Amino acid sequence: MLEAGMDLRTIQVLLGHASLDHTTVYLHLSRRHMDAVPNPLDTLHDHSLC
């Protein structure tokens, strides 16, 4: 479901979990999914040079 684009909160509700911690136990991200997520560090600008 996650790889199909569904958000974690929706998955949590569909699985009937009270806590997101319970849902994350069942989440196993594929390498393809992880590669599609941009690294937040790559979006930072070096403001120290300004």
C-alpha cells in the first residue's frame, strides 16, 4: 500500500492500529521506494558562504 502511494496514517487506520508504532512494524520499504525519496541534505544550501 505504501509503495502504491498511500500515506502512513491511512494504512494505520485500515489496519486498525491505535498507534503508528504498531503500523511501522509491518512496513518494509523496498530499495526502489527508498531510492525515490530525495535526501533532505541534498536540498540544503550552504548559507555559510553568504
